[in-house]
Amino acid sequence: MPELADTGRRIKELRVSAGMTQHDLAGPEMSSSYISLVEHGKRIPSDWALKILAERLGVGVAEISGAVAPAEDTGRARRLDLVGRLVAARRQWDGGDVEGALSEFRELAEIEPAHRQDDVFTEVQLAIAEILGTLGRADEGAEVLRRMLEVLAPEPYAEPRLRALIALADLLESAGRVQDGLRYALTGHLECAGQRPGTGFHSLLVLEVLTRCAYWSGCPDWAPDTDHGRPPADGVLPGPRASVDLHRALDLRDRGEPERATELLGECARRVTPAAGFPLWEKINGHYALLLLRRGETAAARSIVERGLVVASVAQEPGFPLWLTTADAAGAEVAGDRARLFALGAELAALPDTGRSHEKAAALGEVAAACARAGDRERAAGHFRYSAELFRRAQAYRHAERARERLTELIEKRD
């Protein structure tokens, strides 16, 4: 068995040669402190951690685990150079030069890899697709990922293929095409179950994107209610697990089980911090506040909303706090502040329809219900109509049908 100190030393040597910091190597799955412990021989990396580290370093698992001697040849030097360029492009991206990073990634993509499943090649293609998605060019990003899938056979490269399927499903859902996303999420889930990759991390990501797409497609039962495949806890952020719990809670609420939904979402809110990703954190807290308002726990809901909005302001998050604002509007209705309710409703309605339009549609549904309770049926009807149309555009047809039913109920009550 290789010495633990040797494994840590090799990881550090490869990281330094690639020009990576401990934070770069850790990525979203681990922490820099965990990497430090591994490099100093104070922590044994698990199999899933070794595979992720090897991917980032552009080497095989055997090379960092000590099963084979490191290869001292031009091939390795070339790989380390490519990894260095990949890391530099990511830093450029993180620094705000999106177009420059995209250009560099595209240059890397044109370099013929040693084989089509080269780790750097995979990372580059995924980065290009993600950037295109953030730039509102989802169709271009989806085409990049589809071309990846054409050359990534299920065997023996299951893991890169799973990553491409996860990224494609996520990209399509983010662009407001939830049923298209569901198709690729289901494919990823079936392939994940059939291939049993060595790491459970990607199994969890498949479950997360499947649960999300299935909920918005109106088919929540298509996502398994299971925690199978959860990876070890070493440095793993709770984001994917929290997202699964969030959408399960929303389904429970829709099924008429608000108590179970509140319990699940409350536990989720206690477990997750903004470090898991501010958009997810604010979504969880916003929905939790809405459920508390339904139970009459106004003070608790108000506290969550006020704290969340302060965090958003202090952190200077670029994204609009959609669900905290929605909960703020619902709280204004409870407090009898119609002017604030209507103003926040107008602010939500004025948000761009691009991106996750189904999220905006759901928020408008909450505001419409609040306006109806406040006695302004005309305003409520307008929000319900807009909500139904946005759901329809996002392929969330069952949610659109429910919005139209609520609109009909409102009109019939008025008549």
C-alpha cells in the first residue's frame, strides 16, 4: 500500500506544476483546508476524491495514488501545460473576463486530445457550454454538449458522459426548457444506475437535476425518493442535497401536505448556508418563509426575509433575490400593507423573462394569490394570466394548467 505522505506529496507537486492553488484544486466538491490536510499526509483521500483530484490535475488516479511510477515524458509535460492553460482560463472567467475566457477555452478545444475522452478536453467543453448558457446562448451551449455526447460512449467513459448529460439537463432547465432538460436528466439517471461509476458524487448530481426537472415538468414521481449513491461527507458542499430536498418539499406542498413540506424545508434551511451558493440559499429561505406565513408564523417568516435581504445586500449578489422578495410581498399582504404588496408585485413582473422563466411564473402565482386575498382581483387576475403564459413557454404545462384553474376560480368568484 502506498505511503499516505507520498500520495499527498505527489498531489502537491502536480498541483504546483499546473500553477493551481489549493482552492483551484478543491473546486466545489471539497475545501482548500481538506486539500491541505491531504498534501501534508494528515488525511486519506477517498476513492471518489482521488478520481476528482486526478481529473483536475490531468493525470490518472494511479499516478497520484502511487500504484504506478509517474510518467516523465513529453506527454505528461504537454498535459500539465494544458492543465495550466485551463486553470488560467478559469481564473480569467472568475475575474469577469467572460469573453476572453471563452476565447481561450475555444482555443484549447481545438487542440486534438490524445483521445477523445481526454480530461482537459472534457473540462473545456463543459466550460464553453456553461459560459454560453450564462450569456443567454443556450442553444449554442446545448449543441456543444450534444457533440460531446456523440463521442462519449457509455463505456468505458461513463463519468465524462454523465457530466455532459448533467450539464445539458441543467443548461436546458436554466434556459426555461424543463421538459427538454428532463429527457437528458432521465438518460443520465438510467446510465448512472446501469454503469455504477466509482464515485457517488455524480450520482448525486444526476439525482438533483432529475428531481428539479421532474418537478417543473409536472412529473415529480419520475425522480426516485432515495438517497442512494450519496458520497462520503469529506468536504462535500450540501448544495445538491439541499436542492433535492427543496423540490421534494415543493412537491409535498403541492400535494396538500404543508406540514411535511415545512418540516423538510425547515431542516434544509437550518443545514444550508450561503456558502452552498447564494441563489439556492435564498430560494430555500424564501420558500420556507412562505410556508411559515401560511401557518401564521408571521414573526419567524419576517425574520428570515429581513436577514436574507441583508445578506443579499452585504454580499452584493448580482442575482435578484426572487423568492425572498416574493416572501416579502406575501408578508406585506399579511401585515395589511397593500401598497408594498402591489409595488413588489410590479417589480417581480418587470423582471426579464429569460432564464428560469418557470421560477418567475411560480413567484407571480404567489403574488397573485396575495393580491386576491388583499381584495384586488383585477391585479391578481393579471398576475395569474402572466404566470400561466410563462409556465407554458417554459414547458411547465401542468403548472400552467394550475395557474389557469386559479384564474378561472378567481373570475367565477367575482361573477
